[in-house]
Amino acid sequence: MCFCFLFIFVKCANIITPSGGPKDTEPPRVIKESPVGPAVNFNEKNIELEFNEFIQVKNIQNIQLSPTCEPPPKIEQKGKKLIIKLMCELDSLLTYTLSFGTTISDLNEGNILKNYSYVFSKNSTIDSLFLQAEANESYTGKSVTWALVLLSKEIDSLTPLYYSYTDENGSCLIKNISFQDYYLYGFLDLNSNLKHDDGELTSVPQKISTLNQSLKIEMFDVDQVNKINEVKQIHKNAIQFQHSFLSDQIKVLNCSGSWKKSLKTSWFWFDENVDKIIYEHSSFLDSINIFNQDTLSSLELTFPKLTYEVYDSAKIIIETNAPIKMINKEKVLIDGGKFLSFPKIIDPFRIEINVDTSSLNKPVSIVINDGAILCSNNLINDSTSFNLDFSKDKYGFLNIKSLNVKDNAVVELFNDSGVVRTLELKDSLSIGWIKPGNYKLRTFIDNNKNMRWDAGTLTPPNRSEEIQIHPQIIRIKENWDLEVQIDLNENF
């Protein structure tokens, strides 16, 4: 009796569907094309594609027939099949490509079938020209994954005639191209609309007359210089401007006050009670309404973080988030170094302390006691301190020898966190006080002499400043001098 019971139990367990299992990560596959592509002597009205699983089609308008043929095809989905109905009269001399881009994915997991295309021609031959492209971000040298690379006939519209998406290495291949002149263009199509939008990496279109080759596409963020993006009131007596790099100053017209400025943010503290602030920028006049918001509740101090800046300038700069009224010099102390002058106010938001660099050879601590700084709204600081380590044996030093130095050349030492140093490039250059780690070097031609790399523009189409990223890894070690040699390209 027990044996029979166990037999029935096991039998029931065997027919239960197992739960879980590995996640489906494979995109759908085309298992049948009708007619089979690439199709020659094509004389059909419909193309039918069958997939190995149920699919979903997104942005169906992005399924492109190139060369363009009007009216465009009609696309119908029936379960695992796509039916493409050709509505136009095909040219007997052309090879046509249906490009699906990122439109097809499986129904459950959304795995995308990338860069599938169907090729056909009414002629007995298929166009066989190709173009291989590699997309990189100009400033970092990193490959750009899933960028849209296209060939267009018109630079004004840049409508994709042929296109493909880059893979995980930033490479793509456009095939079955007819022999013509084209404009090669690339951008990071984040919303899959086949058009460049603000915030997407892009390139300057380049005219090409030769196919069957490999080309590089240098991509960048469109540099919107001299543009104010946002203005807002942050305190009762302060407004904040968020902007790109400004070549023209912002002017407040209806009251006096104090400015605190950085590369992409500017603050204006106003002295008078007004109901709005009227400001001018690049002959553009605007205003922001002022409300009786709460005043600033705490005084914040910003201390230097870069050892080399203090050492090279022999100055310690302390910044505040509100205009400074007074400083009690007796409440500012230094441990591990020597003052060459007492702290002094150099502008409404900055205090300067001159130090003796000959004494900076070990950790230094600056102590600012409670109430040392008095700011607007009668704010005073809490007791605080900060430290900088000037022990040379904890840093590395880099000596650069340069070949073929160009006029206005600038070199940057950088890592994954950003730019570490920016200097004019010379035949011989020394960089000190570098924290141990891995770095790289890049060089650019600073045409406008603003000591930063300027990206290109699309209207009018202007290329970015010439830039060269040097391939070697710079490995900085503690208490170590490293010498490297960089050679600028002849066409740089």
C-alpha cells in the first residue's frame, strides 16, 4: 500500500512544469525569407519574413527602404511574421535595402534584433560596395556603442539612404551600396527616431566619394557656447544662472550686487529689495521674478583639494557660499606650514592665505575656528579644518618630451575621473604632485586660446579642434619620476 502511494506521488511530481530557468537573452531570428534574399530579378509586391518566435515592432516608421521609393512600404505583423507590401514602382537599375535597425525585438524579453536588412533588385545583379566605419568620442577616445551611422545624398536634410548601428566595439558595416557620392554622418540615436536631437553625441558630416574602405567618425557633444540654460532664485537675495561656457558676460541692470562665477554656473547676490531681476546677455534682455524666500541657513566653506595648485601658487584659497563681510584673522590657524601673510578677503566670496612653499614638505592642516568668518545675513562659520599632504614621497612626477610641437598646442593629463592637469605643450614639460594611478595624455590645437578643447558645430558645419589621444598608459607611482615621449601626427 505504501509502495503504491509513493508511485502515484512520483508520477504526479513528474508532470509539474518546472519553474524558473535561464533568462532568454537571444534576439529573434529570421528563419524564412520569401523571396530568399538577397533577391535578384525581383518582381514581387510583397516580402514575407518569418521569425523563430513571436515579435514586437517598435517605431515601425524607422523601417527604411533605400534608396527612397515613394510611397513607402506598408508593414503588417501577423504573429511570427512580417509582411512588407511594396507600394512604389521599383527602378530596374537599383539595388534596394530594407533596413530594420532597432525596430524588431522578441515579445517577452525585448531582446533586439540589430541591423537586420533584406536586399533585393529587379536587376540580375546586386550592388556590392560597402563602407566600414568606427565611431569614437573625440575627447575621450572611447568607442561609441550603438551609434547610428548613415549615408545621405543631401547635407541639408541628412535623410538616411543607407544606415547601420555600431556594435560594442564602435564598429559597423554598411553593405550593398550603389556607386555615388555621399555624406557620411553619425550620432547617438538615443530615442531611435533616426534624427539628431539635443544631448545626443554627433559628428560633422563628411563628403565621401570612395567606398570599399574603413573610415573613422569622430563624435562629440554639440558645444552650445554662450547659452543660458536656466535661471532660478536660490535664496532670498540670490539667483543662479546655469549656462554653457560664456563668451559674453551676464549683466544685471536694475540693482547692485556681487557675482560668484564658475565655468557653467554663476550666482548673483543682490543688495537691494526688488520684485524682479532684469539681466542682459548677448543683447538679449530678460528678467526673473523675486519672491520672499527663506534666507540662507548655513555658511559653507570650500577648501582647495589639489596639492599642486597650492604649491605652485603659494596660496590657499577658501571660498564661501555667501558674500563675506569680515574675517577674524586670529581665528585662522595653520599647522605644518607657515603663513607669509594673514588671511585676507580678495573678493566677496574668497579668502586668500599666502604660504611659505619651502615649509610645505609634510601634511598641513588649516583650522578655522568658530565665528572666524562673518557673511551676509549675519551667517558665521562653524569650527572646521582641512588637510593637504605635501609629502613628496607620496606623489609621482611626469616629464614629457615632445616631438613636432605645434603652435597653440595644449596637453591634458586625464584619467577616468576627468582632467587632472592642462598645460601649454612645449618641447620639454614637467608635471609634479600627481597622485599614484593610471593616466593618459591627449593633445589638442587650442585655436581660440581658451585652454579648453572646443567641440564642433553642426550649423554651420565646423569640425572640432584637432585632437590626438596618445595610446600609452601613464602609470604614476609614489616617489617616482617618469619620462614619456609624445609625437604629434604630421597632419595634426
